Amino acid sequence: MRRIISLSWARPGLALAALLLASACGGGGGAVAAGAPDGRLASTADARAFWLTRQLIQWPQLGGTGTVRLYHAAAGGIAAPLDGTVTGADGALTLDAFTGSVPVGVAARFKWIAAGPVFALKDADLPRLPALLAGQLVLVQEDAAGRVQNATTAQLPGALDDLYAAAADVPDLGVSIVGGHTRFRVWAPTAKKVAVVMDDATTDAAFDAATGVWTAQRAGDLSGGYYRYAVDLFVRGTGVVRNLVTDPYSVSLNTDSQRSYIANLSAAPLKPAGWDASAIPARVQALPDMMVYELHLRDFSINDPTVSAVSRGKYLAFTETASNGMKHLKALSDAGLTDVHLLPVFDIASVPETGCTTPAPSGAADSESQQATIAATAGSDCFNWGYDPWHFNAPEGSYASDAADGARRIVEFRRMVMALHAAGLRVGMDVVYNHTTASGQSPKSVLDRIVPGYYHRLDAVGAVTTSTCCDNTATEHLMMAKLMIDSAVLWAREYKIASFRFDLMGHQPRAAMEQLQARVNAATGRTVQLFGEGWNFGEVVNGARFQQAAQGQLGGTGIGAFGDKMRDAVRGGSCCDSGAALVSAQGWINGLVYDPNAQAGTRPASDLRNAADLVRGALAGSIADYRLTTQNDTVVALKDLANTGVALGYALQPGEAVNYVENHDNQTLFDINALRLPAGTSREDRARVQLLGAAIVVLAQGTPYFHAGVDLLRSKSLDKNSYDSGDWFNRIDWSANDNFFATGLPPQRDNGADWPLLRPVLQNAAIKPQPADIAWMRDAFRDLLKIRAGSTLLRLRTAADINTRLVFHNTGSAQVPTVVAASLDGTGYAGAGFQRLAYFINVGTSAQTLTVPALAGRAWQLHPVQAAATA
């Protein structure tokens, strides 16, 4: 069974004919309140009420009657036993029942909380509130005899955002060198005292009541020194503590992030030679011009013997231009790739910055021994994807030549960027502002140890939400949004980051993302491209708390969101299949209906036609108003074409759609095809199927996004979640000699339940490609990049362009469902290069002949890139 693959293009008077999350972080639990059978609850450790503003408090689901008081104690110690009396308080403020209307904006912010009465501080008590917020505050409902009927605390963000709104305009949080002095600023509005602690001195900070910012200053330029903050504050459920904590705005740190580094990022010693002159390659005028290659920094070089041993897995590996890895990236750049996107390179918590281990597994193709070796040292080895942020603004130290020297990681990061610029590549970053690695009083918690209960998103009882599998941040809060935005500005301005990919962007407000876009553009004087994972789930699902930066909610912003409909239609199934579906859920390119595998069963022909329609819609850039003739012979706008209940047409402009069939999440494309293609599929056909998947991404309107190694048939030995699977399961061979398929059963942690299905696949030696197969895929992939880069018809700028210039043929109920045929009109279009362009994608196992009257009568010719490749 030979896969037919052809790609052909048209010139003027010619024609063209041919051819997903995961990290693992700890969760948290909520406080348990002491309750009565009648539903009354009394606790001083939970937070079931909410400050709406500095004056208003809402107490959801509060029943009964009585007086509501706000008890306060500067040092903590309040007890409020059910049906007992309050003890340990310094005093109390009696609250009034609020009978007015909550301001519209405030009501919208807190729309997610359950109904309940609203109470107000008396006007005369308002001046006392800032000082009281530095201690323990407990809301108590009492009966006429003063007995506790209900008690809780109130979540603080509403009050803090109202009281200290001016903090959003503070331009220099963190450390700065100004006028011969070193200045430290940290936002800690509920702290009792803040001091800067260095080796030679401790300096008290002064509090600004308008902003909640503490400022300390010392004479001289202290660059090269290290510091922490000593913060005295009250922590709900704990009491008054003194936290020695690093700076949330740290620009660098010492080994394992124990102390923050003092630096002026504009200082000459932190700029490698030529840094100021190193310009971002001017290759992208709009998001569709981007072609993105997603790469883990350690993966890039740790397995490359042509990189010096001292630089493998480090920033400086990118400076070795004669290495196999850099020659590979340069060749991709020459073919048209524009951006290398690095998986998280900010400071992370999961990798020891000194003394990490590198295990050396061995075993048979389907052995358990390799994964067991990896698992034994997973907590101390040198590998992790890095979706566990510790400090957002500092480069990760494990990638530096010396993690103990705070300057090294800054300089070496910049040298890496310069080297990629020299190869013609822009540098993008995968950023993870949606969660932190820890919260509360954990040693790796930063934000919560400075402003407890503010930076993280809490649930209805005051526990940190963990729907993103770590401790969720609350970018709907003023200063968490500011931290995110300030951080992105720093990376774009100080490290010349050209574009950002946002992890779980759907957990962030659209408004915050729009503000971030405006700020980074203004700070850099250029357009910084933004896109991310617009998945809609968790406590924010369906706009429960705010309008999300989610797929289908970003129309008009120019911010891109990943298109999972293309991914699922092409690969089959969904992102996170397990069990029998791993094999049976075939997709458009790997045999759905037309070439079923042994476990696929019988699927109706309509499933294949539906998959083809979904592929066409994705090829049209998922444009909401693009009209497609579907398998039912109806003409439907893509916004009305649904699969699994979600509209395929989610973008208003092509720049809002990011197209992909493989990324770091889930199995690689080669691995999912190893599972779903019929077992007897030849090595050569497996490479052709891989190219078909890549071709669909290349030909689609919008932004193409590729996982590093997709062009080398990269395998992770069937691992569905390699975030902590060590170097072994994440290897890349830039020499194109091996793709590392069948190098052991993947880690039991995420794959063990499926081992019985995976074993026979790994045992099938006929699946593993030969070097010639890998080299063929590599070269054919580069041809695809050249084809896209060579014509703006594959990079149409607007929805109107797509609606008027892109036409699909072979549609409707009479279609050949294994073939997608399309043409693009280049008449008068800048950069088109052709009067008309046509492409044909045949995923079937036999050649097909189509009669397309609309393309008749023209002198079609094979695309020059393909003609050269076959000459």
C-alpha cells in the first residue's frame, strides 16, 4: 500500500498540481469550617466572603439574622467558635447592611460568587482599613446575646485593587540603579514591615500609603550583589510571620533561586559584544508570515556530539554555529522558517541548578527498564519542560555556564539570541503566567509570601484553584496583570523577544492580553506577535469570571489561538486519548474509513467526509464567515460548522488562527501514526504520511506552528507526556540518523495503563525509519517551507482576502473524501508570485483523478520548488 503524495503549484499562465499540557505541580486544599446541622459555619481559616471594594463586603449564602461585625487583631489570635463568643480581638467594626446598587464594574468582576447579603464599612471607619488589613480580620454574625452564628474571613483582592489602584502606574518595581543609588521597590500593601537584606546590611523600607509600595535605597551602584526581602505580615490560617523572600521582579538570581541579583540590564558588562546592534530579523510583517519551530532549550543540544561538552544543554550551545543543531536551524531559516520558540526559559523550580543528574538508560525496544531508570532520578535530573514558574523575569540558571553568577545567565541568554538572529531567526518565548510552582508558605512560593491571598485565584472558600495543574494565578487582579505585562515588556525590550506563546491563555482575561499587546508594542516600537493556548476549562470556563482570552473570544484582537480542530481531524481522536482509542481513533491522514487498522472497526463514510470538511475549514484559516460546501451539500459559514460542539470558525482574521498537528504535548505525529496506521504500513509510507500532516499546516491560512523534530520523524517512544521523562525520551538527532522510536516503554506515570497496547507497536521493528527515510522527510519539509515563504497567497492577510481568493474544489456529498483540492487567485495581490495557485492533498492509498472545471483551460505547471526537487 503506497501513500500517494504530490504537491503542485501554478505560475502566471501555469499551474500547480501535487500534493497539544502538561506539567505536574502540586495542588492545595481548602480550609474546613466548623459547621452546625442547620448550615451555620464558623471558621477563621477559610475565606467565604469577598471584599468587593474598600467599603463593601459580600457574604455569599449567609443565612440567619443578627449583627455583622468585622473583628480585627494586629497580631492575630482571634477565635470565633460557633455559638460561643469572639476572643482574641483588638476590637471590632460594626457593618451596615448595604441596600444600594453595587457598581456595575464591580458586580461584573464578582459575578461568579454565590448570592448573599452585602455589608458596608461606615464612612468614619474607612481611614482605618489600610492598617487593619495588615492584621487578622474576621467577619462574624452575632445574635443579640453576642453569640457567633457564622464566621469567616473575606478575600482581599477587591479591597486592595480599590485602595491601591495607583500601584498599577508604578514604573520601577524591583531593583533599579538611579542617580548613584540602588533602589528597591516591592508592592506589599498588607505588610507590617519590609526590609532589604544583603550580606553587609539590612535596610528598612518606607511605605507609600497611596500605592502600597515599599521603597528602600542605598548609596552607590550595588550591581553584582544579592538581596532578599524580609517581610513581616499576617497569613490567614498561620498568623504573623517574617518571610525572607526573593523579589517577584528579580531579573536574575543565584544558584537555585535563593537570592535575587542586583543588575541594571542596560549596563555594558551585561551586554555581549554586538548586542545593541543585533537586530530582530525583519521577516514578519503580520502573524501569517510567521513559521514557528517550537524547541526545548536542553533538547536542542544535549544529544548533539558536535557541541562542546561544556555547552551541551546550555544557552551557549546556540553560539556554536558549526554544530549539527545550528546548521539544521540555519537550513530551516534559509527555507523560510522565521521563529524559534523556546519552551520556558524563565526561572523554573523543577531542575536543580547545580548537581543535577543525567541517567543512562538501556534496554529492549519494549522494555520497562529505561523508564524505570528515568523515574528513579526524575526529581533530581537535569530535564523538565519548565512549566513550573518560580521567577517570571529571570533567565533559568540551569542553562547557564555558572548558575551561581547572576550575570552569566543574562549575558549568555543574550548571546543565544544574537546567534539565532545571525542565523536569520527571530526568538520567541513560551510564557507561563497562568500559574506558579507554589503558593502559600511553601519555600518556593514568592507572591503569596509577600501579599498573601492576592496573586492567586481562589475558590469560593478561599483555597487556591489548581485547574491548570499548578497554583493558578489571578491575572484578573490589578497587580497580577501588571506583573504579567511588566514581565512581557522586560523580555521583549531587554532580550529582543519577537513573539510570545502563552500557556493556557484561556485562563487570562482578554482585556489583560489586549493591554499587554499595547504595552509591549509601545515599549519596543514594533509589533510583538502574541498567541497561545485558548482552551476553555476550569473555574473560568465559559466566561464564568471574565471574558477569557480563549479560542473564539479573541476576534478582532489580532492575538492568535491554537486550532485543535485541525489537529484532531488530521491525527484522529482528541488530544488526550487513552485505551483503545489510541489505536482505533484514526484521522484523515492515517486511514480513517479508507484504510482501517485492525482495531478501527467499521466507521461510516460520513466520518471521513466530515474530517475532510474540517481540514478544509482549517486550511481556510478557521475564518468565522468563510463559507464552505459541506458533505451534506449545504453551504455553511465556518462559525456554524461544529465538531464536538465547538465551532471550527473561531477567527475573525487569519492571524488569530494558529495551525498545528504536533507540539510538545501528547504523542508526536510519528508516534500517533505508529499507533493508528495499519501495522503493515511501510517505512516509506510512514514518512509520506508525516509529510502530509506537515503539508496541511504549511498550506493553511493563519500561522503554522511546528514541534522541533517533526521534520526528522521525531519519536518519543510513544510517550504522551514527556514533561519529566528525562533526556532519554526527548532526544533529537540533528544528523538525521535516528528518530529514537522503540527505545523503551514510555514512563509508567502517564502511559502505564496503556502499556499492553504500546508493547506490540514498539516490538514492530518495521515501523522504525531508516536514515534515508528521515533525510527524505527533512528535505521535503524544507521544500514545503520554501513554497509557503515564496508566496503571500499562502499567507493571506485578511479574512476578506481568504473569502475572495481561496476556493475549494471536490466538495459536497460527491467528493473524493481522501482528496482536498483548492486554488488561490493571485491576480493583483502583492507578493503572490503567481496568477493562480492550486494544491491537491491526497491522503489515500491510491492515485485519484479529479475533474475540476474551474481549473480547466490553464497552462498549469509544477511549482518551481518541486520541479527543482524532482529534477
